[in-house]
Amino acid sequence: MKKVPITSEIRAQLRQLRQKSGLGPTAFLAQADDPPPGLSVNMIYGWLNGHRKSAERAHLDYVLDRWSQASKRVLLSVKAVALLISERERTGVGAQLLLRHAQGAPADLKGGMVDRWFTGTTKSAMEHHLEFVLAAYAALPDKPPTRARVRAQRIPLDKARIEQLEHLRQSTGIGPQALFTGAGDAPAGLNSNAVYAWLDGRMTHIRADHYDYVVERWRSIPARLELTPARRARLVEESRRTKVGWTAILRHIGLSPQQLTPVDLSQWANGKIASVRSDLWKQVLEAYAALPDAAPKPKTAQRPYQGGRSTGERRVFTEQDRATLETERERTGVSQAELLRRVKAGQPDDLTAGKISGWINNPPTTVPVRLIEWTLGAWRSLPDKAL
């Protein structure tokens, strides 16, 4: 057979592949598929340490190709092998038959390779090979005695069904992996990998009961609701009407921090979240609607604001004030914190970004005159944001 010299460049490439993959020659050959006859661990060590000056072309090409792919391989854990064996027993379909009839099988995936996974002869596999085999098995029914029966129990995964699945994923904001969290009642052989294969178009026919289960599980999840400016304004208005803040309303409803937090409600109000679960939105709005208007505070005599830095003067905080703050923030593209960093002239010592956020998101009845006037003036002094 034709031999090629092991140059210093080839030796450096081999050493780089060993370091990148974390596999020495012994481990590399132990997990390699179909090595060419005559290739040995000692040969590879000889190439690496310079004791062997040449190699057969087929041997060298195989090692360079497979070692470069080693970083894309995954170990076949005991759990993974057990799952493969259980799927083979459940379906009664071996590796050769599986790949012969599976749609879109990788060209370099062979039945003999999968058989060596079952026996433990091969300790690792290409990740996309393993994912394909698991998804292909998941699409098969339990122990079909004939191919005709397999087809009879399956339905075509046509464009309409894929569009329905995509619509459910988009409307709920839940992907296949999250969908199967806690899904202890899922039919045997159905998992998130199978659903990903459906959505990616890697399957043309699937089990009808699998499809029905996934659709019903997605439908059981509340759809998401777009937080329009009108909805955000309504939420803020309810908080102002009742004088009940985010923390208090969640405590009133009895929702846990795992379900909803005051920070979440703040982001609902300021537009940082574009959509929310419709059931959570309904709970919050219904809770506010059930609360009475807050008792009005006793009126106190106030002097008209004359400018300057009077420390005790307060004035009514109007809806126009809140709207102006939001408008100026949007016009300039400058946040509360950035405003305080940019504009230093005359800045009150007791003014914070959190205080300005509170005015916008949970408007008070009154505000210190010197603070609100400085904030409005500071934002108005800034140019429009760049387009």
C-alpha cells in the first residue's frame, strides 16, 4: 500500500488533535468505528514521537479524519445504552431495519455502528447520530409484527400538523424540552427529542397517540397575552387607584415567587416584558378590580412653587407628569440611571434612579417639587436619541 512521510507538520497536527479531543491513541482507537486493517495504537504513538517516519495513506487519512471528529462525539453512558436497548425491545426493530426505513438518516450512520452501541463494543458516538436513532425509535409503536401494521398506526406529519405544533409553541412560549418537564404520563417512547425531530422535518410519519398527546399538553398551557400600552396603562392605573403596590397585590393573591414576583409586575408596567401568561394577567387584574379605591389623604395647605431648592414643598403628581417622564425617556433613549450619570448640574443629593422609576411605574399622590422639576428639566435638556 502507498506510504506517505510523517512530516513535522503532520506530527504537529496529530498532537493538536490529541490535545483538542482529550483522547490518547489507546482511547481513540477504543471508540473508533471500522478502523482499517493493520492500524494499531503503537503506530499512532510512533507517528507522534517521531519513531515512525512514514505511514500507509489509508491509516493516516483515517486517523486524521476520525480524530478531528472526536470532539463532536459523546460518551455512550450506561443510561443511554439502556434506553437504546429498551427501545429496541419495545419496538422489536433492530438497528439495520430501523435505518433501512427511517426517513433522512445520516449517510455515514450504519446499522453495524448502532449494533456496537448495543453491545458496548463502541463507547462513544457522534451526537447527531445518537439523537437521530433515539428520535427514530421514539416514532415507532410497540412491537409491530409487520411493516403494514406500523404504517396503519401512524399518521403523516404534513404541513398542517407542523404548522399547528409551531402555533402552539409560539402562542405558549414553551418549547419541546420545557413541555416535557414533569410529563410523567407521556406515552412510552415519546420525548422532547422526538418532537424536535417533528418540527425540524426529520420525520414524515408519526404515531397518532404521540401527536394527540403533544397537542393536548400544549393546549393545556395558557396562551400568552401581548402587553399593549393600553394594558400597561390599565395596570398602573389600578395600582394608583387602590394605592396597592406590586408586592402587596401578590401577597393578596397568594402567588409564590416561583410563579410571579414584584420585579415581574414592574417589568409588565414599564414595557420590558412584551407578553405574559394570560392566566397570570387575569389573576392580577381581577385582584385589583376587587379592591376598593384608596381613601383620599387629608388635604394640606401648600404654597405655590416659586422655584429654588425649597426642602419641604410638595405638589400633586399628575398623570401628565408620569406621561411626560415616559415620553422624555423614550425620546432621548436615556434611562433613569443614565440620566443621573449624565446630568450633574444642580442634581439633588437625595434623588435616585429607583425613586424616578417609582414615579413612573407606581405613581405617588405627591412628589417633592425640587426633585420632579429637576428630573423633567434634566431629561428635556438632552437631545433626541440617534436613529
